[in-house]
Amino acid sequence: MATVFTKIIKGEIPCYKIYEDERTFAFLDIAPETPGHTLVVPKTEVDKIYELSDEDYQAVWATARKLAANMEKVLGSRTLFKVIGTDVPHAHIHLLPYDETWEHGRTVKLSDAEMADLAERLKVTA
């Protein structure tokens, strides 16, 4: 059965897309720990990040690096990288804009308009 991330990649579930290329897909987390919290996923459905092919592993990290640099430029804050691997059985990296109010596990509530605005501002083309 396809994961929620695979369904998002296929367009079966809507998302606030930030980036897409032939190997990776990135979108805003719907339960963000901080505004701009982004998930970077491989298009190949693999449970654990270390189970990815070398090519997909490198592609996911290259996308994360590209998006983090843009995130820091747009939002003016450092970016945290988190690889947890327990919430969805599809390899992914969390990118979180960091500020002094960030707290692990906290979620912030953003309106659809705020999410759409962040997605537009953080969008990067391949």
C-alpha cells in the first residue's frame, strides 16, 4: 500500500509543493514545528533513508542542501535538518527554519493563506 508521501507525489493528496525534480519532491509539513517546515522525500518509496539507492540518497541530500540555502535566504534564519524515520514509512528529511522559539515536537498552526504564502516564497525550480 502506498504511503501518504507517495500519494502526495502522485497528486492524490494536495500539498504545498516547494520543489520537484526527477528523483525528489519537497512540500510543506501540514503540522509544522515552525513556519516553513519542509519535507524532502525521494520519489522512490523506501522506508529508511539508508535503504535508498546511492543515486536517490545523493539526490535527496542535494535537494535538502538547495532548499535549506534558499530557506535561509528567504526567511533569514538557520535551517535544522532532522532525519527521524518513525512517523511515515517513506524516507524523508525535515528542514526546519530555526529561531529562538523553536522547540522539538511543538507544532504551530498556520492558516491556508499563510501556508500558501510560505510555499510561494520558498519555491525553487529544478
